[in-house]
Amino acid sequence: MDFGAVEIPEVGDFTYEFKIEVRPEFETPNWKGLAITKTEFDLTDDEVETQLARTLERVTQGEPFDGEAKIGDRLVIDIDFTHDGRGVSQIEEQLVGLRSKLSLADTVIEDFGALLVGAREGDVRKTKVKVLDTSLNEVFRGVEVDAEIKVVEIRRVNVEGLGASVLETLGFDSAEELRAFVREELQRQCEYHQNQLIREQVTAKLTEGAAWELPPAMVRRQADRELHRRVLELRRSGFTDDQIRSVINNVRRNIESTTQDALRQHFVLEKIAEDLSIEPSEAEYDAEVELIALQSDLTPRQIRNKLERNGKMDALRNQILERRVIEQIIAEAKVSSAKGGSILKEEPDEYAVEFLVAPVSQTLPEAKYDEKPDDGSPESKTVKPS
């Protein structure tokens, strides 16, 4: 509640009203003795080596390359988006991976790879893209805009040229130390995939028949919280920013149905948590923040301050609470095992950039804090290289 927005009269009565959305009333489903299949993933040396190569490509921008671009190269590009000859938005000097598609927050450049494979520095390619029907900018929903892509620079990663200077830049003393880091990162991703498969089974069984009607306004408000929960969960599990952006862009395209499912699941898990008197401890918060900090350039203290400042600690609480409830359910479930395949997927056919082709009309933010609110809104038309 924004208490500063309430104007109390100097004299006389003061009357106000407000609405509070509450969780639906329902009986706690029977969660004991569920039949659950636990997928076991075996991490191999070959997978570690493959991931090592991908890690180097992720953390180094590569060296300038004078030649024709190929899939897997890094490109520094400019893109001008126009409609009927008038500028809509612009990306400047954005570093992207050259893949078949370029995924943006409200569209996908489907022919990105076909356009730019074989291109050289300075080349310009033109195409058309259609803004998604779910765009936040209602004026541009379903509208086709022109895109002019300029190749500013081509960069290529030399995996075989790994030396002491590169290792020092990355913060490692030896190649073996780097390998150990990659193995630990992969192990956390194995655990994430295992937990996700279990979560899907558990929530599917517990939410059978949970077709409560959820107010559309609430779903829209909760959408942002669900996105942040996903980001925190993926970051603490060792996923890269590229992988996270790709997941989040996909979630955005089906945000309402995704959020409704997530809310129903959370309501059930939260009800069980209350029955079991489960509440995250400070030590659990600290552990989560530590894992998130491992995937960023910030310290745990900076991560926590940022989460608190932006009001995102509740997303972290929900993440911890739901995981503890599922752990309790598994402890009393009938668990069988199944062998899983490799968690390493083929390189995705798209590269994701968090950018709105059709930005939402700017509005003045509410002056609630001394500093500019970090709400993730697309207030700029320019994306700089990460």
C-alpha cells in the first residue's frame, strides 16, 4: 500500500476503502503416498568438455574476424525498425549469437540466420517482422514492421587458444579449476531438471480439479512476479543469461495461461506449507542469495539489497517454500527411479534479446522512492552490448 498517496484531512471524518484479493477456499488435497518417478541423470566427461567449450563462448566475446559469418559466430549488430517509413525503435551495437532465429520480447526474426550467414562486416540485410498479438503495445499488435540489420562486427571464439592470460581474465588459475567449475554448474542443472520433472508430477496430481476462476486483473499483476520467480530459480541453478532470456521470452508469449497454472500450483503448495508450519529461515534466504550471486558480478549483499529494494523477496520466499513442500511430499511418496538422457541440449536455434520492438507508451512513474524504480519497463529504445 502506498501510504504517501493517502491524503488525510486536517479536520473532519476520514473514510477510505480498499480491496484485498485472497486465496480461494479449498480443502488440502491428499499429498501423502503419491506415486512419483525420479529421473536420474549421469554426468559424463564428454558432457563436461562440451559444456566447457560453450562456457568459453559465453564468457568471452571472441576475437574480431574478417570473413563471412557462420552459425555460432558472435555479431555486433544495429537494427532499425520502421513502419511506413517512420521509426518505431532501434537496437544499437548489440552483441548476439548468430543462430537461425533472433527472439525479441514481442516478435521473432524467423529468417535471421538465413539473412546473415555469409554476411561480412558492414553488410546490411532487410526483412519484415510481425509484432505479436500479445504485445503490450495495443497499437502495434499483429502489425508488420520493416527491419534493417547492419553487421557492425563479426567475432569468433577460439576455444583451442585457451591460455594463462585468458584463464586469469576468467578468474581461474588452471584449466582443471575451470573444468571443476563447469562440472559443478552442470551438476546443479541436473538437479534443476530432476526437480522440475518431479514438480510437474506433484503439482499435476495436487491440482486435479482445481479450476478456480482467477480474476484477470490479478493474473496480469502476478505475471511479473511469476517471471521473476522463474529467473531466480534458473539463476540459482547455474543457467546462463542467454538460456534464461530464451525461457523468459517463451513464457511471455503464453504469460496468462502460464501465470494461472503457476498461481493454482502455488495456492495448493502454500496451503500444505501452512498445514505443516513451513516458513523459510534466514539461513535458507542466505543460501539462495549466495547461489544467485555465483551467476552474477554482484556480491550476496548487493543481490539481497537489490531484491529488497525492488520488492522481489516474496518471489524468493515462494521459491524456497514451494521447494521445501515438494521435498516433504517426496519424503512420503512412493518413489521409483528412471534413467534420464543427457541434459545438454542441441544449441538452440534462436538467440534471445530482451527488447520490445513496439515499446509501450511512456508514462510518468509514481514517485515512491528517491531513486528511479527498477521495474524492468522498456523505457529506452536502445540496447547496448552486455
